Amino acid sequence: MVADIRPLAAVLVSAVAIVLIIASHRRPNLREGWSVVAALAKFGIIVSMLPAVIGGTVFEWSLYESTGIQFLEGIDFALRADPLGIFFALLASFLWIFTSFYATGYMRGLDEHAQTRFFASFAASLSTAVGIAFAANLVTIFVFYELLSLVTYPLVAHNEDDEARIAGRKYLTYTFFGGGVFLLAGTAMVYWLTSLVEGGPTLAFEAGGMEALAAAAQAEPVYAQAAFFLLIAGFGVKAALMPLHSWLADAMVAPTPVSGLLHAVAVVKSGAFGVARVILEVYGPGLIRDLPLDVPGIGEIGLNIPVAIVAAFTLTAASIIAMRKDHLKRRLAYSTTAQLSYIVLGLSMLHPYAIVGALFHIPAHAFAKLTLFFCAGAIHVETHTDYISEMAGIGKRMPLTMTAFTIGAAGMAGLPPIAGFVSKFYMLIGAGDVGGSYWLFAAALLLSAVLNIGYLWPVVYTAFFESEDRHDAKPLLEFPRGGVVQSYGDGSDDDHVATDGGERANGTEPTDTTETEDTVVDEEFEYAVDKYPSDHTGPDDVATDDQGDRVSSVNHHGDHDDHLTGGPPAAGWQRHSPFTESTWLMLAPIAVIATGAVVLGIGPDYAVFLELAIQIVEDVFGMPFEELSTVPFDELMTEVTE
Amino acid sequence: MSNIDLIPPLLIVAPILAATLPIALGLRYDRTGWSVATITSTGLFAAALALASVVYTSGEVIHTLGGYPRTYGIQLVADEFSTLIVLLITGVAAGVLAYTRRGGPRGNTFYTAYLLLVGGLLGISLTGDVFNLFVFLEITSIATYALVASGDGPESAVAALKYLILGTVAASMYLLGVAFVFMATGTLNMVELSTAIPAAERPVLIQTGFAFIVVGFAVKVAQWPLHTWQPSAYQQAPDGVTPLIAALVSTASAYAFGRLIVTVFEVDYLAAMPNAAAIVLTIGCVSVLAGTVLAVIQTEVKRMLAYSSVSQFGLVIAAYGVVIAGNSETALTGAVIHLVGHGLLKTGLFLGAALVAASYGARTVDEYAGLATDRPIVAGSMAVLLFSLVGIPPSIGFVGKWYIALGAVESQLWPVAAVIFLSTMLTLAYAARLLEKMYFTPATVVERPHARGPVATDGGDADRDDDSTPDSEVEIDDGRAAAGLRGGAARNPVSVGMIAIVVVVALGAVALGFAGGAIAELLEPFLTEVIN
Amino acid sequence: MVTAAVSAQQIERWTTMIELLTSRYTYVLMFVLLGIGLYMIIASQNLVKKLIGVSLFQTSIFLFFVSMAYVEGGSAPIVPPESNPGELLVASPLPQVIVLTAIVVGIALTAVGLALVIRIYSEYGTLREDTLREVRADE
């Protein structure tokens, strides 16, 4: 434990940036410059601690030791750069660099309002996310967790229309229920429990679990269990565990950089990260196994099993829901919900390999999902298209973007050589090693991989292998659940099909896909020669024919941006080279992040994240990673308890 | 510092004597009230600081009035608990004057009542005698009735009369309670009572007395369902007065109630008294829930904040209940901190509401739409204060809530703990409503009948720009930051001082969020004394 | 035998109670007065009568204090200036001081209350609460 100001500096550097961003609100270039500078500085500070942390040093900054101020009686406000903390901070700060460029391109491309507020809140979000990473005890993490909810609220409600306000309201309600109620209650209970025994009261994280808590849990097992579930529920809200997930899809009304970095990386991962802290460093795997829950009819099970079941359910259910979302960002949001549950599932299996897999999945998913969101945002900026059903043939308009999207999609599904494969592989080994009922979780992982392909492949397929005038029906999207006799539906994107009966009645249109395609005669599209093609105009002309009608009749209600008309321009997509499809501000980050996802997948040993993950697990179990595989699982658990 | 024990009586006597000055000088000069009040309250604040520096370093300061022994004389006691309240009262009283200079009300009589109120409040905090407490309660009340009635419309007179009738009944109930306790013990001094009460031969008299005292304070502190006077009083009082009475009057009463519980009746005795803890807990918890529900359905901002006070004081009373039921030091710390914190937060919020009303005439939640772009500093400060009220760290609101909740958990009072944790959500329900209007609802012409003042001169711009440096993390603007602040220098109804005081309060609320350990440490001697 | 003993005890208890009621009848009167005051506050529609109720309520508490302090055969608590006045039976002085103070407070309250009533009357032209409510609702 080395006293060092750097953990605090890493948190505060973007807080300082907020001031500068607001101060320079009249000069956009300077303002965005501050964002980038802060991102680089933050990353630099964190990287400067990295070698020492890998070497086993832990940097700590404590409010009490440096100023003599005690945050609360008996509780210090402390920041600590340990392997787990630096793991998350490194990821968030690294991705922020590219997101700042991307956000600049995105916000300017759309000429958004309130950009100062946007960038200021964004910097604040990163500040708090790094605060969560470095928090050394439960109260400190609670402080940053609440602040994170607070500063992301302006980003969710950014659009200032009814939809954004409702999403913001929902966001605040969910996150504060998680933070202000569950997490606070859990924290207070842990504080009380540890005050009952010697060595307490304490809230500081300890690798392998707090010893005082383990002792207290023997005396008050019921309250210890309750506190565990309160803490998991508190972090589970941000990790979008079902049934607390629905804020995430609604929060997609936010600008895409927010959806990308915050609602796929910083915010939601802070939930998953919190779960990791609780499982690994508050309770510890051993204590979680030792506090059996008496379930009538089944017998005693470990505390981790309910969490794992919820996670397994979430990842399956969310994947299925994702298949029926036509709005690309919403589909990605449900994909995020599913992927976050991988992390929670891996952690709650408690096996060292599963934990390594889960931890490695944090960066793996972050890179892949950020790529996907960046692509979705680039499509939105360039063509104002949000719906997958309108993206037929978009591959020739945005070749690089859609290629990156393909890489990201493969990463989601866990296909080698993308990063997602490595993490999923470790988790499968972990599940298999425990055996027994854990095979169920392995099955869920495998099933979800298939489902991932099921919802992301159609996007790639639509983009590259269909054209704006020739595309197949999307049965899952357009048909009512359970299917219909006819093979051609009304193009409804979600559950509202039943109420839209009237619209289907205009199904005087041909009932056969092939027939539909035959009726289309707009083959002689002339590709425009304008420098700025009329991408932004709606398909009004096409609307007269069957095909266009079908596209525009996709039921969008419940989604935003309805005022923007998406879809291909009247003359079809213009063919662009990968270098002219968008501004470099957006293309470069996409390319870098997608490359990152591949690099993580090809050489996980060389990217620092796997090493850190292994180190974290070694700290938790207190033995070298190589030895862990030789020790039987049950013995491993008792080993920790001692 | 041998004369330090003169400060407590001076703190009470000075404002009451000074209260005559505005009227006397008013015979000759027009506008003397503000100066007299400012000099007096600044002096009081300085004296309070001096007192605090002694109390927190070398223990309590006791002044025995007239030198009569405490068995039948009156003592003024400044201990760790009361000094904190004294600091709050003098600080808020001095701060609100920064608003009233331009924001009004302005008459000399107003400042007379103002000083009288401050004197009464300081008396409540410092007295060591239960009957003397009644007298100061009534002095405070009379001043408050007068202040509420000084509002513009006739409605304020109705609100004041309603308050007067309920308030007098409540004070009389308290007096009746004191009578019963006096009957059983024969003394009125708090310290004497604490030894005489457990030794009393007729405990039924003590129980009856306590019951009357609880009812009396339930009205004074505005606990559901006896809160009905409070929303209309807060709403109808002049804008410059509401911050003062909302922050201090109920707070002082709640302080007095806490003082009676821990010093006079003593926790052990009440814990043994059947149902005492349950009754106090129930009053508190029900008020938390009912107050919030009523706050959510209000359309007027001041009324909404008034109902919010009902629920926040519910938390304090619930904390007292936890203290009785669980003998919990932590909960008492929480109650004290939340008392002070809530007082501070409500000062800021009502000042902010007053400021908005002064500049736009906006009083309903809907009229607050787009405030963030027009008045970024005020909106930002109010946002900070609201989030502090919700209990988001780091802020004084969180510190209080943490200790109260921890006390409830330690005492294993799970339903109470649940209510306290849920109160975060409930508070958020009305706070977020206002925030959403301020920040994410564009203003429309219909919603803003009173457009902002003419943008004539930029005379006062320079110092205001200094002001518009970001004050808080929520402080956000859209390039129009300074625009909203540029009004005609002469006709601007909002002065720099008015904005500054709101900002100072907001910053203070955040800064105190880091003082959770420090305040607990300051209170430590008091806590160990009253809780075994 | 047993039942007789119990009934004897009961009789004794009754007699003490009756004694209490006869000797401390002022307490009973005081609570009756208190009830009347409270009833007036709640039930009367006239604002002035409400204030009278408040005064009555307070006065009953003053009477309670005074009667509490009464000592049978005691004189007013005025002590002669001799250094040792010897055996003197006086009523307890403390409650009397309290009541004096409380009366002053009560008068101040009544004055403020009446001032408010005058203001309300001059604004609305009524003293009845129900009429007042209607008038205010109409505004």
C-alpha cells in the first residue's frame, strides 16, 4: 500500500476539464480540445501506475490521511489503485480518448444543441466512472455510483423532448433505486455486521473478501445474506440484470457516443464492476459458498446460484428480445443487457477460470460493443437511418463502418479471433470444471452465442447482401409472434403488431416475397453525382410503390427520431469509398476500436487486460494461477475461507 | 476567556433589545431596519462562532441568570448540541438578510419581527429550563405569526391565524405536559429534571406529561396529520420570510423536542416507558411517507417544499424514535446533522424560489420551465440543493441520512430502516420533477408571462460575470450563461447578494458533505453524556 | 373471607378516589374548561369565538398550575424580610411566577390573533370560517 495522489488525480482530471469545458463554451474547438486533453491526461495518469500495479504495488489516496478529514465517522473516503480498479479505469479512460473524437464528429455532424452541457456531463461521467474503479470501500463506491447516475441524467435527457424526459425519469428512478436504496441499505448493513465482531466496523475492500464480514456472517447469516442480495441488486440495476434492465433500452434516446461509451462501457460496466467488487472483495467466493440459502424443495444452495440463475435468464431472454427490435440502437441495448449478464454469470460461478473469463469480458465486450455503437452513430449521422429494416444495401454507402460492425458482431457472438471468444472460452472452461448443474450455465452461454448471431447477423446481411430495392422479409421483426400463413407481413417492428391490424389490411400487396421482388422495377436507379447526395431526404418518391411503402410503414412508435426520415434516398445508396463515407473524426475511432477488439482476441496475452484479470484472481484465491487449475473446486473454496 | 459565559444571555438579549431599534429609529429615518438587523445578526454570528470555539474545545458553557441556583433559577446552557443549532440560526439569519435587502419585505416593522424571531429562536436553543422554553417558543411563534401575516394578500392573514390557533394550542399542550412533569418532580430545570424524573413517585404523571409534550411538538414540528398550518404559512409568507421560518422555526422546535428526549426524560427512561418509542417512530415514519406523497402532488413550488419539510422532519422524528428504541448514538448524530442540514438546504431552496419569483413571478412548477438557460447559477444551485435533499453524496443531506439509516440498521428496526432508505426515492420523486422542468423543458411563451427584465445596460455585468464561474458540478449552460443575468442595473429585482447567498448555501451543503466525521466528533462528548 | 378482604380493599380504593375528586376538584374543573376551549376552537365557525376558545384553553392550564401549587392553609408566598422567618406555610411560589409569565404571553397571543381577525374582516367582510372559505374559493 503506497500513498500516492495519482488515483485522485485520475479522478479529478476530468472534473477540472468540466470547468474548462464550461468556461470555453463559446469556442467549440477549444472546448472539445479540453475533452481530448483530459482524456489523454487521464489515460496517461492511469498508465503511469500500471507497471507498478502489475508488479504488486497498490497506490492509495485517503482523504483522512492527507487532510485529516473523516468523511463519515469511522469511514474514510479513499481511492485505491489495485489491479481490479486499474483494470476498469484503464479500459474506461482508454476508450474515452477515441470517444471524445467521435463525440465531436457526432455532435457537430448533427449540429446538436447544448453541446457544452453534453461534453461537460461526459467528462463528469468519466470522472465518476474512474472514481468507481478506484473506490477503496463501499461508501466511496456508493458516492461515485450515485454521482454517476446524476451526471449521466443530463445525457439521457439531452434531447429535451417528451421521449427523452420520460427516459430520463425512468433512468433516474431505476438508478437511484439501485444506488440510493439497495446499495445504501446493503452498505449500512455490512457496516453494522462488521461492527459486531472484532476488527470492525469496516467497509474497505479486501481481496478474497472482508475478514470481519466473514466472521460476522457466522453470527448473523440471515442478515449477511440479505446484505449480499441488496448489494447485488444495487449494482445489478446498472448492470441491467432482469428485471431491472428496462431503463437501458430507453436510455438509447441519448446521443450515440453516450450510448456507446456510457451505456455500453462506463455506466453499465460500473454495475458489473460493482458486482465483481462485492463477489471478490467484499464477500469473497468462499464466504458466498459458505452462506447457504435454504430453498424449500431443493435444499441448500450457495448464495451465488440465484445470481447466476438471474444472469443466465437475463442473457437468454435479452438476446431473444433483441431479435425483435428493429431500432438498431435498441437492439444493441438488449445485446448489452445480455452481454453484461455474461460478466455477472461468470463472476457468480465463482470458479477462477470463470472469473477470469468474466473479467476479461469487460474489455472484450467494451471494445466490440463500442464499435457497434460507433457504427450505429455513424450511420445515423450520415444517413439519419436508425432502423435495420431501412438499412438494406447500406454496405455500399458505408463500407468501412459496416465492416467494423461485422467485426463487432463477431465479437459479440464470441467467434475467434475476436476478443469475445477468449472470455467466453474461459467461462465455459470454468463452468465445465465445476460440472453438475453448472452445465446449465454453460448451455446458456452457448445458446446465447447462437442467439447473438441470430440478432446481429441480419444487420450485416441486410447491409451487404441486400439492396435497397431487393430484400427479404424479416420474419421475426415483421410477423406476429408465432408466425403467419402468409410469408409477408406489415413490417411491424415489435409487439404492437396485434393492434396494427388495420395496417395489415392494406395487404392488398402481394403476399409472396418473391412476387414482391418481381413487381419492383426500379432497377435503373441512377446514382447521383452530387457531392452531397440527398441522403437526408425521405423515401417519399419510393413510397408510391409497394416496396417503399413497406419500408416506411415499419411501425416506429416508441422510438425517437421519427421526425427524421431514415432509409435510403430516392436514388438508392450512393457508393462511397471507405475514406469518404464520413468524417475522419468518426471513422478513425471506429477503426481503432475495431482493431482493438481484434488485437484483444488474437493476442490476449500481450494486451494487458488478461494479465490483470489473472492477477486479480490470484489475489483473490491467494495462489498462482497455474496452480488453481490443479486444485479441485470445492477445496479451492475452503482454501479461501481459511 | 472568563467572560465567555456572558455570550449565551447576550445572544438572546441583544436581538430582542435591537428589535425595538427599527421602530424607534423609524420615527425619524425611513430605512434603518436592514442596517440594524444586519449589524445585529452579524454580531450574533460572530458571537456564536466565539461561543462555538470555546464549547468545542473546552466543553459546555453555562450561564446562571441572576445567580439563582438552578433548582429554581434559570440556566442558559451552550453545549455541543445547542451550539450547533445556534450556529445554524445566526448563520441563516445573517444570510437571509443578503436577500431581503433588495428582495424585501422592507418595512422597519418587518425587521423588528425579524430580530424578535431570532432572539426567540436563540432562546429556545440555549435555555436549560422547560418553562423558559415555553416562553421562547411563544416569542418565536408570535414573531412568526406577524411575519407570515406581513405577506401581500389577505390570504396571508388567514394562514397566519390558522397557524396562530394551532400553534397556540400546541404550545399550551406543551405547557400542560410541563405542568404534569412539574407536578411529579417539583422542578423545571432540565438537569434537575433528569435526575428527578426517574425518581418520581407517580410515573403516570410523567407519562401523561410526555404524551402532551409529544402532541405539542408534533404540531410545532409539523408532523402529519398535524401539519396543516405549515404549507399555507410557508406559501403565504413573504418570499423573504419563508427561508427564515422554514429553515429555523420548525428546526428549533424539533431541537427542543430532541433536547427534552435526551436530556430531560433521558433515553433509558423513555425506552422503559411503554409505547413511547413506538409512538415517536410511527409519527416520524408516517410523516415521511405522507409528506412526500403530498409534496409530489403540489403545483406550487413553495408549497411543494413545505410538504417536503414535513417529510424531512419526519426523518428527524423517526431518528429520535430510533434513539429511544435502540439507544442509538448514531441515530442521534444523524438527527442532529439532518436538523442542521435540512435547515441549510431549505434556506437555499426557499431563497432560490424567492429569487425566481422576484425575477419572473414564476411560482408553479410548470413556470420553472427553461430556468436553467435563463438563470444558470440559480438553477444550478437549486439543483445541487435538491440533490442534497435527496441524499446524494457528497452533501450534508446524505450525511444525515446515512447516520439515521445506520442507526436504524444497528438497532435492527427494519421497517424504519426501509422507510428511511425509501425516502431517498420519495424525495427524488418531487425533486426530479422540478429539475426536469428547469433543465429539460424548454420555456414557452405561455409558461412565462413575465418575460425577463429589459436588457438595457450591462452596467452590473462585470461583477456578475465573476459570479458566473461554475459553482457546481451541475452548473451547465448553453452559451447563454451570462445573458440571463444581464438586466437593467437599477431596476433589476435581483441583486448580486441574492444570487450569492443561494450559491454560498449550495456550496456549503456540498462542503459539509465531507464534514460527516468532523461533526460527529464535535458531538461526541454530548452523545456519550446523554447515551449510556 | 378472601372475597371480603378484596371488597374491603376495593372500598378503600373507592374512597380514596372520591376523596381525590372532592379534594382535587379543581383538576376536574380544569379539564372540563380545557375541553370547552378545545371544542370551541374546533366547532365554532366564528373566528373571534375560536380565539376565545384558545384563551379558555390556556387559562385552564394556568388554573391547573395555580391549583397545583395550593397548599392547604398556606398563605401567599411573601416571605418577611427577617433573616430567619421561622415556620411559614406558603403556597409554592414557582408555579405562580410561571402563570404570571404565561398570562403575559397569552395576552400577547390574543392581541396578535385579534389583529389578524381585524385584518381578515377588513379584507373579506366576514368573521365566519365557512363564509370565509367560500369567499376565498371564489377569488
